[in-house]
Amino acid sequence: MSIPKEVHAVIFDMDGLLIDTEKHLVRCWCQAAQEMGFPMKREQALHIRSLAGKFAAPYLQGELGPDFDYQKVRARRKELVAEILEREGVERKKGALELLTWLKDNGYRTAVATATDEERAEQYLTQIGVRQLLDKVVCATMVENGKPMPDVYLYACEAIGERPENCVALEDSPNGVLSAYRAGCNVIMVPDLTPPDEELLPLLSGQAESLLDVIGMF
């Protein structure tokens, strides 16, 4: 597909799209839950990618029982991921630097719309060397409802002064795709851990194997 000429901005998800962290998040969710006696499966951890806590907690309690302590397990998951990133570093996804540099050179506005909190988002984006190429970083903690609700994308559009229909959203997860689609953005999926299913495909304006391939869509 070709990106419409009326598109003036690109909004990026972060985990699984700009940085290769979703694999750690999924594995550490399962480990943290299992340490506390809850047999979380990989499929359940995949389901909560980019999902706001107010939605993830009742989902996991429904799956694993009403005694599942979402905040306690999440805190342990954050510890486990932090240990991995301290040891291995934050890995930039293929094409992230090239695409952001191309967008800046060609006059496009850019933003990040992430479920991660502001402190860690700023830290990770700086560590992978792309923060200076982004106009705005918008986090779900800044809005009432996180993904899959549209709030974070609507706020990102407002922050860069663009209408949603004039923005491309780049996402790797179903909850992120839903959020961007509900906001009215043109959604391109760059799958990370899972491909789009039949329910997700109609919501997409396009699909790319990597961020490097997105450049050729302009």
C-alpha cells in the first residue's frame, strides 16, 4: 500500500515496535505469576500486550482466579524485566532509526503513544538513540483510558497538532491496533510476536515486515 498524501505525521507504539522488549514482558509476566502460584500461560500474557491495567487486571482475574493480585505480580514483572535490560541493554528494532531519520528529513511530525510510563519511555527512547528524532512522547498515564481505548492516540494527535485521519499509527499488537483505529488513525501493523488475525485485518491500512519497509510506503 501507499500512504496517502494527506498524511503529515506518524505515531509510533514503543514496546515491540521501536524497542524489542515484548519478548521479555511476556516471559516475565508468566514467571512473576508462576512465582506467586498462578499458572499464567504465554497466550494470556500475549493477550495483555499494551492493555491498560484497568482492563488487564479483571481479564487475568477471570482467567487465573479472583485472588490474582495484578499489582503485586506486575511489580515483580517490572523487576524481572529491569534485571534483563540492565544485563542485556535495550535493543532497538530493525529500521527504527532509519525510519525516524527519514521522516524528520522529509518534514513529517512524529510521536510515540505508549502504555509504558513517562520515565521509562523517555529512558528507553534515549538509550536507543531516537528520542531527539521524536516531537512528542505520550504515555497512557497521561490520559483517562489506556489502550485499547483511543485516548492515548487522540492525545498524541492533539500534541503534534494533527487530525487523526492525517496520521499513520504504527503498531505491533492487537490492543494497540484497536486503540489507533478507534482514534481514527490510518493503522499499519508491524507484527512482532503474533500476526494479525481475521478480526484485526479489516482494521489495518497496511502491514509491513519491519519499520525499514515502511519507508517504501511513502
